Amino acid sequence: MAKKFPVVPAHPERLCWGCDQYCPADDLRCGNGSDRTPHPCELWGDDWEQPLTPEAQTQEVSKRLLR
């Protein structure tokens, strides 16, 4: 059985998220590669699991353009 995947971990940068082993970033045991796999919240923010509706996508693009 797979481990429960944390939605927003406290320190996602400390682990590799590429498999169910969750290896420390400085000790990659699984052979997933030479770099750790980042957690989705590191790539897409804390609300990464929420689906984007077309309206939300338009608002997000607008926010980025106004910066």
C-alpha cells in the first residue's frame, strides 16, 4: 500500500517526492535520478490540488500580467 501523499508538507525541499520512499534530498536511494523530484506545491503553489476553472485561469493570467 502506498503512503499517504501530503498535500502541503512543512519542508518539501528536504525530500525527494519521486516515489513512495520519500528519500532525504541528500541521500537519493531509489535511483530516481541525480536530482530530487520537487513536490507539486513547490512548482504550482499551495493550492496545486485545486482544479482550475476557465474563469480562475483567466484571473490567474491577469494577475501575472499586472505584476
